[in-house]
Amino acid sequence: MSNSLPLVKSGGKEISDWEFGLFDCCKNPMMFIWAICIPFGGDCMQAAIAQTAEPENKNAACVACFCSLALCCYGSVYNTHRLAKNLGLKDNIFTSLLGAIFCDPCGTTQEWMETMNRVKGSHTITFADYSRDRRNK
């Protein structure tokens, strides 16, 4: 894992590169398989990502899940945009849309790993770890 240097300050938050690329999904195979094989698994991941990235917003999980379910690829792009804004990441809507159209499970796994790495300290966290952590709070 490399330390990326801040590029720009925007609204008091430093803008940095993503630590994980779109096709780094194999670095957390359990969550990649979750996104592909579990019905609505990617939507559940989107909700958990939003709740982790925006803990003060009690509606973040519902909004992310609704966007992902109702708006499909466009909802995923919206969720990626919100995540990038909240974590201070570079955002490119065009590449987010291409990723959502052609490999949405990869994009969702990338967002999961990025969020868990930045907020929880490890990109290998799975839903079992996430659920256990939420119950212990």
C-alpha cells in the first residue's frame, strides 16, 4: 500500500488518489464473490459503505441502497461520487459510469476496500467482520 500525497484541498479536505484500482477486487475475494453471487449483495455493500463513510448521516445506508437498487448503474455512480466526496478522493464520473456498466461488482468491491482501509484500517474486512464490529458498538 503506497502513501498517496494530497493533490488539492477542497472544502478543507485533501483530495487524494484511490489506493485500490478497479481490478484490485481480487485482493478481497470474499467481498468480490459476495457482490457477484449473493442476490442484492452489491446493494448491501453500497449501504454498508455509505454508513461507514458517513456515520453522522443516519439515512446514508438507505439512500445508497435505494440508489443502487432503483437507479442501477447511475445509482452506483452517485454512490461513488458521494463516497469520493466524503473520503476526499479524486472523482471522475465518466470512469465511474464505465466501471458501473461493465464491471459493477469490481467497482463496488473497490469502494468497499477503499472505505474499510481508510476508516477501519484494513482492506480485507468482510461482512462478517463488519457485522461483528457493528454489534459490539
